[in-house]
Amino acid sequence: MLAEPPSGKRPALDSQHLVGVLQTLADYSTDALFVKDLDGRYIYSNEAAARMAGHSLESFLGRTDDDVFLPAEASAIRTEDQQITRTGATLSTTRVLQGPSRPTHYEVRKMPLRDSTGHICGVVGIARDVTDRYLFELALQKQKQILERIAKGTALDEVLEDLVEAIEDECPGVLGSFLLLDSDGKTLRTGAGRSLPQEYHSIIDGVQAGPQVGSCGTAVWRREPVRVDDIFSDPLWKDFRQVAERFGLAACWSFPIMSSKDRGQHVLGTFALYSKTPGILSHRLDEAIERIENLARIAIEQAQDRRRILDSEARFRTILQNSGDAFYLMQRGGYIVDLNDEACNQLGYSREELIGRTVSLFDVGLADVGLHDLTRRLDAGEKVTFESRHRRKDGVDFPVEIRLSPFMQDGARYSVASVRNITERRQAEDKLRQQQMLLQESQALSHLGSFEWDIRSNRL
């Protein structure tokens, strides 16, 4: 902003001075500024535009797009320029140019250059490097995709490989890996990292955490990040230096993945970044590292929770399968969702014949119990015990004792039924009842007092 003199008049700025100011702004701009004539030769460029083309400013001027870009890129640029000079329209587009290590993404805006008579005499343009923004948006998109895969229960090793791929795409030259901590709290196991040789994974698999165990073992030991920029001089790598040299690894940063539980005191594993060239690992990666760490924490903890649930279910199913009682999982209305082997044994049906059917297929005593009243009590959350009769597939009936426990899941009503075949108990009760009758008859004949036997409490 120009200061205004006391007289209130703005100072005059001659055209030559103005051109100098604009030239200075162009020279210091990080955006690429360029002018081409109708033959497509660059007649003006700032340093940023020359760097975009991979040239010095002196070697860039006077060249055409065919001289500095790949054939497909040059052809696309030439087509755009011809459209601009033909129609006089302004064009905004995006362009990806192949750089020495990775593609570079640009937002480009070009318009016709006119002479003093208004005739189009060339093209003027500005190109802005938006690679970092593109990579950030791509990283967010990948993060969303990975979260969706975690939510769907994708295998942990696949999710961790996705995370490694994400950091390697965002940071060219970086090699990522995960190690998972065993339940003993000391042993590290390979989790992911396809870019590192399998032989390297085999060597470090099973390494024990300690105060000088490379970057990862030390990170677990310290419970804090360990950044080693020169493996060949850092004492933390003295026992693993030959291994690193064998596979051409020059630097390694490792970050302990802390649990979100137990106030973050429990280590789940490590996330490591390797490079074969010193200086690639820098604090510009911190934001990406934090994103990957958080996603890895979610994936590992969910996998552990899922494993615990599966183990618990397996133990519970083992108990049920070895139980002498039949168990049914039913939806409201008596539709069978699952059952154990004893249920099939009792009824003589296969699982396939029972899943999806209602208990009315085999329970012939529900009418006596009162189905409407039973449903009402279950809907109220009451646990219900009653006796009924079940009919086998071959038509034979047998008495059962049923215990129903209702519960809600995902807004739907379910119940677990424990069914015990009480045939033997009924037979024992009948036998005791007959013995009691004989006792009473004998007492009457001998004029003795009478006794009563409560077979349920087993008391005289």
C-alpha cells in the first residue's frame, strides 16, 4: 500500500517503475507465470514456471511445449492454446505433470494475450502447484475408505497394509511397516509392510522390546516416538546395523501405538517409517503420521475386541454343544434363528430343517400353556419357566421343561430357550407315586398311620 503525502495527492508511478514492481512480484511468486506467442514459444516466464518445466529460466525461454514436456502433455497443452487463440475465451483446468520423483498437480488458468490493437497475439497463463492439497484430499478419501473397511470387520492385516500404502503414496521414498505387540508385552510380531523385503520381516519378527533395540523395540520400551536419522551412527541400532545395511535402510522413525483404554498406558504395537535416503524423513510428515496412528489404533483395538468376542462365543458354543439340554435362539413369534446339536438330537430334525421354522413345528403343548399369555410375559421382559410336550420327527411325543429368557438386540426381540427332556424325571415321579400308593394301601390294611412323600422336595 502506498503512503499518501501530506498534500493529499498520490505520487505518480511511471510505467517503467510499475513494470519493475510487477517483475519483482512475478519473480518472487510461487505460482508459475508465463507468456507464449502464437507459435507456442515461451517469450516470458518467471522462475517458478521454468522449474515447472524442469529448466533454468535461461534455457526455458524460447522453447515450446514439445521441447519441455512429454508428447501427450505437450499435445494437450497445444490443443488448449489453439482453442484460446481461436475463441478468445479464458480457460481453467487442472494438469498433472510427471516430476522427477512423483506427479505434480497444477491448477492452470490461461487467457488470450492481446496487442495494442486488440488482436490476439499469444497466450498468458498462471499455474499453481496444488499437489499438497491434492494429496491431503486423497489421504482424507483413503481415510474414509479405511474407516469403512474397519467398520465392516476387514481383517487387521489387510487394513494395516492399506495404511502402509496410504503413507507411502502420500510420502514418496518412505517405506512403512507395522509391528504388533504380543500379549506378553515384550515380543513384537510382523503386522504389515509389503515394501520391505520378506526376509527383513522374518529377521525382526519376534524381537524383544528393550532400551537399545533399534527404533521399534526402543519405542515400545520408552513408550514414546524414536527418530533415528542415521542408522549407521546411532547406538540404538548397534545390534541391527548389519541387517539395516544389508537391505539398504538408512533411517527409521518409530511411533508406539498406544491404547485408547487404560489411560493410554498399554502399547498395542509400533508404526515405523524407513527410508533408504537420509533426509527424506522430516517433521512435514507429522500430520500424516498422526492420522495413520489413529486409524491403526482403531483397527487394532477393534480386531482385539472382535477376537475376544469370538473366543467368548467359541467357549460358549462349546459349552452349549456339550450340554445335555437343547438350546434355541428365537425371534419374537417363535422363529428359530440358531440351535445346538442336542436340539436336533431330541427332535430328530437336521439344523436346516429347523432354522427359520417356528416352534409350532414340534411343540404340541403350547395351546395348553397359552401362547398369547406367554408372548405378553416375554414382551414385558419376564423370564418364564413351564412344561410342555415336544413331538419328534418320527411322531413320538416326550415331556419337556422350558426356560425362556427374553432380550433385545438392534431393536428386535429375541429369547433363548433352554429345553430339558424330562421323560426320565416323569418316569421317576410316576414310580414314586405308585410306591406311595402301595405304601398307603399297606398302611390301611395294617391300621397304621399314613405318611405323605413330597417327591419334589424329597421330604417325608
